[in-house]
Amino acid sequence: MDPSHPRAPASQEDLQADVVVVGAGGAGLAAAIEARAAGASVWVLEKGDAPGGSTALSVGSLTCTGTRLQRAAGIEDEPLAHWEDMAAFDGPLLERDNRALARVLCEEIPATFAWLEARGLRFAGPFAEPPHRHARMHNVMPNSRAFAYHLERAARRAGARFALRARALRLLQRDGRIAGVVFEQDGRERVARAARGVVLASGDFTNSPECKRRFMGEAAARVPGVNPLATGDGQRMAEGLGAVVLHGDLALGPELRFAPPGAGSWVRRLPPSPLLGAGMAWALRTLPASWIRPFIVRFIATALAPSLEMFELGALLVDARGHAVTAPGAQLAAALAEGEAGSGFIVLDQATAKLFRGPPHAVSTAPGIAYAYLDDYARIRPRIHFEADSVAGLAAACGMSAAALQAALGTRGQGRGFIALGPVRPVFVHSEGGLAVDPEHRVLDRQARPLPGLYAAGSVGQGGLLLKGHGHHLAWAFVSGRRAGRNAALAAGGTAGGAGSARGHAADG
């Protein structure tokens, strides 16, 4: 019998809890912790091998007012000013923004920031990012892996249980209420039953060709997402029950990104210790910038995108064969994606390269913090930095056609001294396409009515909220995750045996 049928009998292998959370990124972990704090038993279904999600792959910025770091810097700030400044990021999209949810974010993030610190997270900052009127951007130390490390520990200590490599397939209904999730694990279908509610925290759909084709077009469907597990599972399951996706056409990307280091940056491998994080934050505040810059620049050259200013000042994008890719700067990544090669190189002649060896022109930028130049890339990322006296030499180093590269450079190819950075590939960083939700994070149907027992947080529960600027996506993940988990735990429903019980421990990863 189909386990999604409302009359499907319970199985001894079913997982039982008051609240089932789908996804163990920042939003899902926050939901699990708060649901347990509200007295609910919790199962977390995570598709990957470990918690983390897109949160662990992020830069790690969190934008907030009223933090102890702002106060230490002498900054008087408050949520209303934050809410007003968020509108300045929207530009012509302001009318599409869900300003009510933006208000929720701005009012709730100060307490959530303190909640994160209480669980071991450490931050540096605040850093300025106009049009914010005050410095509000805080960067987690030593890297974004710290979020998953500390929040998973907090969730497990609180008694939340985890089923890893568990891919959510469809939602289970009973008597008109969402009552659980059918998931696949180890090649077979299982059921996680929820007595009070299900929280979708499964991320965006940047790695779902079907979703991108539907909302953004065929060209977008060919561009991968940064997170390979971001396949829109929550959106798909909820839409099948009448939910609505808002802003599916909006995304950060396609944008160009350098190939990541093969073994990962040592910065990314630093242990997420609170003492190390606090020490790094102290160093950023107190030590001379010249001492700190080598560390920060290593992160920038490893994780951040190349500046579009390079193409405005003479750099050329070519595909992997050496053929020129021509388009306005903001559309170069999409144009590269349309080609057969799918990746390419940034090529600079001697005159253009000279501009990017020092201020004011940088190859990559961490706004308000530091900048990386060509010489930094040569030192830190030697495997993506190629230099040659001639076009033929550069083409050979990069595996391109010398004739194609010569044709792409035109008369500039007659000079001497060329640099290529790459390969670069087009990617989507995140999409804005989330389910419609109310201010209590309940998922809404096409008539704007809550689907009983179903909540959504993070990207899947973005509800038409626009999160432009650094640090707002993570802020929403933690704020909405905490609130959705708490609301699901306090919802009317049955019981799964009390706050401390959860059956099926064999699924725990």
C-alpha cells in the first residue's frame, strides 16, 4: 500500500516524532533545537552524508543590529533602521518584496545572533556594506563550517535525532493535516511520522534543472548550483499539495566562479573551535591590517567570484577552447553556459594585468574587509594562474587552441606578456524561489490558507522575501528556522510519546 495514503498502516520501521524537520542546514538545525526546547520530540531528515547544507558552503556573513560587537564599536543601531535600509537593496523589485517578512527578520535577528553566540559561534565585525547606514555585517570565525558544527552538537545534546542520506520524497497527510514525510534511505522507502508538524528546511532549487527550466528558462537549466543537494525537494513536495512558489524567476547568478581547490582550502579546514574563532575575531580587531591580510586574502582567493570590473577594464572571457565569449559583463556567465564547453578562462594582456596588481582594482573583493590582486592569486592559487610571454604559450598552458585565442585577442595578441585565470564556470549561488508562507511560517495554499501541520524555513520558506546584500540569507535561515521549529512544536496535534522519545534509532547517522 502507498505509505502516503491517509489510511496507510503504521510500520514498526517508521520513525515517530512530534516534529519532523526536512533538511539539516542552518534553518533545519535551528528548527530542531527550538522544537526540542519547546518540548517536542524531533527527527531530522538530511539528504547528505552530514548536516551543513548551503549554510556550510556560504561565505558566512550574517547581517544584524544591536550586537555586542556593534556596541563595542560605538554603533547605536536598531531593527527599524535595518528594515528601512533593506528596502534600498531592492531597487525596481521593491514592489515584489514581502516587507512583512523583512520586518520579522530585522526584529528577530538580534536575539538570534545572541542565541548563536550562546551555542559557541564567534564572529568578527561589524563591517560596512552600503546602503546600510551602519556597519552591520558580521563574519563567522573561523569559517562557515562552524555553523553546522555547533548547531548539530546543540541539536543532538537537546535530543534531536538525525536520519542521514535520507531523501524526502513526498508528504504524508491524515485527516487533512500533514502527518509526516515519506523518504528514501539505503534504496528503500520509509516513513517519518509527525504528530504535530513538519518543517521544510530543504533549501533552494539551484541544482534542479526541472525547476530552473520551469521558472527561469532553458538556458538556466544548464547552469549548476553551488550546492549539489539543492534540488528543490521541499518546493516540489509542497506544490503537490497546493502550495505556491514565489519569485522562482529570481536568483543570484549565473555568475562566474573559479574552480575550487582540489583538496579544499586550509582556511576551510580550520577546526570550528570557539577559542579559535574568538582568537581570530580578536586578531581582526586589534592586529595591524598588514598582519591579518594574508589570512583574509587566502579566503578571498579561494571562495569568492572574480570582479566584473576586470571585463570593463579590458579582460577577455574565452571558453575552454579559446573562443571569445561576448556579452555585457553581468551576462557573461550566462553566455559561457550556453556554449558547449561550459567553462573558460579570464585572459589579460600586459596592460590590463598591470591594473589588477594593486589598488584600486581588485580581482576579488570581500566588501569592506580586504581585496585580492593578481599577485595574490599567483601565490595562493597557482593552479588557476597561468602566465606566458606569447599567445601560443598561454594557449598551451591552458589547453586552448592558439588560433582561437589569437583571434579572440585580435591586435592585442601581438604583444608580449599574457595572464589567464581559470578555469571559471557559471554557477547559481542561490535562488529566491520559496514557498508562500505567513508570518508564522505556515505554508500557504493557492487561496492563501495555511496547510495544517506544514511549516517552511530558510530558502524553501522565503515567502516572497527578497534577501539582497550580504548576510541576509543566513539571517533568515536562523530566524525562520527557530520560529518554524517552535511553532510546529506548539501546534495542536497528537503526541509521539513525549519530548524525549523517538523510535527508529537505527537510522541515526
